[in-house]
Amino acid sequence: MMTPGGWWWLLFSATVTLIVAGLLWWAVWAYRRVRTRRALMARFSAISVDLLQDVLLPDGAGGWFHVDFLLALVQGLLVIDLRDRAGLIYGSEQMTEWTVMDRHKRSTFPNPLESLYDRLAVVKQLAGEGVLVQGRVVFTSKGHFPKGHPDLVVALERLADQFPARDPAATMSDRQAEVWAQIRAVASASPLKRR
């Protein structure tokens, strides 16, 4: 038979064990998240001269658009709409909603190309003539497209195929550097950070 003090000790030990296990789980989760984030930033930095992350850009009509990443490439600007969807993804440029099959769970989300087109229009308006502006919806490795995907959609692992690593000695043209400085000046931190 256990004494009352023994029960308290057992309860205390179990509580401490659960707290330590919870803290350990949180530390592993945080470490993985930081490691994934660093790998993502390393991929983007390898192809760009400079970048903006989670910013609001003015649309010229009194509104603002959130942009996940805007990269200054040697040959222009690249708008990246980052998506982190797990499962098999089915979608096309014409579809209003795309479908995700994750194990036995089915869900839908709005076609991400529509918002990419809006973001591209905002950046093109800010950049003006003479600066190439491109855009991609980039999916992390959690999502897969078994039936293919539209041209402006790319897996993070395949981004370097479309935008190779830049030559470290390469720089932006004077016009592009001027445009980039203007965009940096009007960009503000976004409260809509997705990650």
C-alpha cells in the first residue's frame, strides 16, 4: 500500500515527465522549422541578388497586396507565392478551386494563380517599363502534382531548374537597381505572414 506522500511523489514525477516530454517535442519541432526556413532562404538567396519577404506593396489604387517573396534577380524580378500543402494536388489554370487529397482527407483551396496574377500586376506597375517581372506559385515538397501542373507552378526543388543559381559576380543593371530601391522604399512589413 502506497502512503499519501508516495502518491504525491508519483503524481509530481509524472507531471515533470510530461512537461519535459512536451518541451523536448517543442524543441524538436522548432529546430525542424528553423532548419526548413534556412533551407528555403538559401534556395532563394542562391538565385537572387536581394529579396523581400512578407511585404505589403501598394496597388496604386489606395490598396495593398501581400507578397510572400519578391526576389531581385540579375535579369529581373520574381514574385513568389509560397504554398505549403501536403498531399496530392490536382489543379489547372482554368479551375476555380484546386483539390488536395491527403491520405483519406479531401479539401479544396482557391486557384493560387489568380492571386499571383494580381501580385504580378502590382509589381509590374511599380517596376514600370524595362524590367522583366515574372512570377511563380512555389509548392514545398509536401505537395505533389500527379497529373501535372500549370507552367507558373513549380515545386521548390525544381525552382533552380527555371532560375539557376546566379553568378556571385553578377549585378543588377542600373535601371533595375533603381527600380529595386524604389520598391524597397514603398514596401512595408505585412501582418499576413503565412509561415
